[in-house]
Amino acid sequence: MRRFTALLLSLLLLSSLAACGSSGGSQSSMEAGSSSVGGEPSQSGASSSQAEPETPPEPEPYEISDPTVMPEGGVRGGVAYAAYDGVVEHLFFHPVVAYPELAFDGDYKSDGIDDWMVTAGEYWKILQSVYEKGYVLVDINDCWSEQTSEAGETRMVKNTLYLPEGKQPLILSYDDVNYYQYMLENGFTYKLIIGEDGKLWSWGLDPDGNEVTSRDLDAVTILDKFVEEHPDFSPFGAKGCLSLTGYEGILGYRTQTDSENWTAEREANRQKEIEAVRPIIAELKRTGWTFGSHTWGHISLNTRTYETVTADMQKWFDEVGSLVGDTQVLFYPFGGRLDGDDVKQSGPAFRWMQEQGFRIFCSVGIESWSKCKDDISAVICDRLHPDGTTLRSAKSRERYMKFYDAKDIIDLEARPQREVGWMT
Ligand SMILES: [Zn+2]
């Protein structure tokens, strides 16, 4: 909800800028900034836009509308919306494999990538399948709200969503969208960039070392493209929530500090990377992406001390939160629950996280389970994980059948020759 307000504010800000432009106001630097993001690059000069007669402002590609505030049974844009109180499915991905021949080259990383990742081709097929099965994207931040009781206690409550009739809600989240060094060497894209068309593209190197900018090789740009082709997949403008660590920077930009051998030159480089990533963050937010924390050091929260956890998270706030803004979503590294398996009582580290503003705590499981805690204002939930382990498993194939049939998705020619449970 907070995010919704922030987006509304930024939309208002954008539209007021547009109004300034059309009335001949002298906001040239601001205009140039916003047109390079969303406008047609060939006409982005400030002088040409000032000379033009008054034209209706370009519609925002992702007008974020909150699915929880639709009037019951309302009709909008010819679409009937109906109340939905069922399970909100939640799938999470890691970065997708752009070049299987590098990812699955038999080195020591091959099996891990096979276990925890999908290829770009598999990912597109999964999106196509969930779309055809009637899922629509919703923002994780819209699924619960904080309410205050008469006694003054705050608790999270599950929202009724108002969805296009017959559709089911789907949250997507993406862990480790940091473009770690090991990924660069193993067939993943290197970073997100803004292309000449103002859209997000990925940049990287192909197996021959040639530079490649593309929208077909990265989980973020593939979803952007999919929603462009199927706008009804995202009726409210939502995309996914990007779960970020900090120890190797974010989104392919090396924004991290490193306490050892830190020099003025390295700090200057870091500042350059920080400036370079800002427009990427702004464009992601503008197009329906949100951010969550995955801790700074990808630490296992269920095994570390309170002191280690809080110090690590302070680093996350300093180096990542300072760039992506406030978030209420925490994604547990390795799926390790902050309080072990005790979901009833919130321990000191969990309480500390909640005091920092986190309300939605996501682990990993075999269903899209969620629970609003009784003792504190927080939701704990599990996500499903389309990846090699679940694509290969006979049991998982059944569990994931409501989204897709693993048999139609898995690329056995690209992946290593390992056991496929449902084939035996
Ligand atoms: Zn992770």
C-alpha cells in the first residue's frame, strides 16, 4: 500500500512535469531526463518538445492500480472484476540461463545451476503456460495490509483482491538479481542497461566473447516483453519483486563496499556505479518492479547470531536500501526461516527485522502457504520454485501441474544428463 502511494505520487509528479512541458515551462533538464526514459528517443530534444503544439501526454505504460480497492463487482475498461479470497500463488526464480553451453559445460557449477535455475527458453514457456492457465500478476505488496485494532495493536491481514473475473493471482519474485561474478562466467547476462528505446535491456557477452544487448536473455526483460505482448497478464501493472543481496553490488553494478584493501580509487569507482544504477532502479520501479531484501551477505538467518544478522542487515540498508528505497519484503537466503520452524513465536532477530519495517517474510516450500502472525504484525509465507530440481521430480511435476507440465518445459537437450524422476 505504501508503494502504491509512492507510485501514485510519482505518477502525479510525472504528469505535472508533462503539464509543465506542454505549457512551455522551462524544465528542460527534467524533461530530457523523463523523455530519455519513456519517450521516443528520436524526438527527445527539449527544444523540439517546447516547439510542439499541445498534444495529449503519452499514457504511462504501467498505470499501477491497486487490486484491493476495486469496487466489488465493478467493471473497468469493459472488464468485470470479481472478489478473490483464495490462495495467492507465488513462484520465484533465480536469474535465468542465457547461454546453456556455458552454464552446463561440466564445470563444478554446472549441477548447481541445473538444480536452481531455468534457462531463458524454459522461463518463457513457463510464463506462456501460467498466462494460458488464467493467472494474472499481482504485486506482493498489495496482497496484505496492516490494520490497527481498537486496542491499538497492529496486525497484517490478507486483502480481498478484485481480479478480472475467472483469473487467479500470481506473485513472481526473483532472488539474487545481483549478477554475481560466478554467473558472468557461467552463461548469464552481466547487467541491466537502458537501451536507446528507453527500455530495459540486458548486456553481456556471448560464448565467443561478443557483446550482446538483448531483451530475450534476462528474466527481467523477458517478463517486460511478455507483458508488452500480453498486457492482460498484468491488469494492475505489477511485474515481480527483485530480491537483492549487497555483497557484489546490485543489478550488475558494483555498488558494494569491501572492508579490505579499500582505496580512494575503488570508492570513486563505486560512486560511478551508484550513479549508473540509479536510472535502472527508477525505470524498474516505473514499470511495475519492486524490491525486497535478501540480506547483504546472503547469510543463513536461521543459524546466525542476533549480532551477525543485525550487522549484516545494517550493511544492506546502507548499501542497497539507500538505493532501492524502503521495502517491507524479506526473502530468506537458502529459505532458512529466521526463527527456525517455530512460526508461532517471534524471536529477537525476527522482532528486530519487523521493527526495521519488514512485514512479509518469504521462505521456500511445496505450496504457496502464508500465515499472518498472531503475536506481531507480520506475514510469513512460502514460495514455489520452478527450477531443475522441481522440473526433474515426479512429485513436483504433479504439484506444479496447475502452472505447467514440466515435460513441456524442461530443455533436456541443453541440461546435463541427470535423472528425470517422471521418465522412469
Ligand atoms: Zn539466494
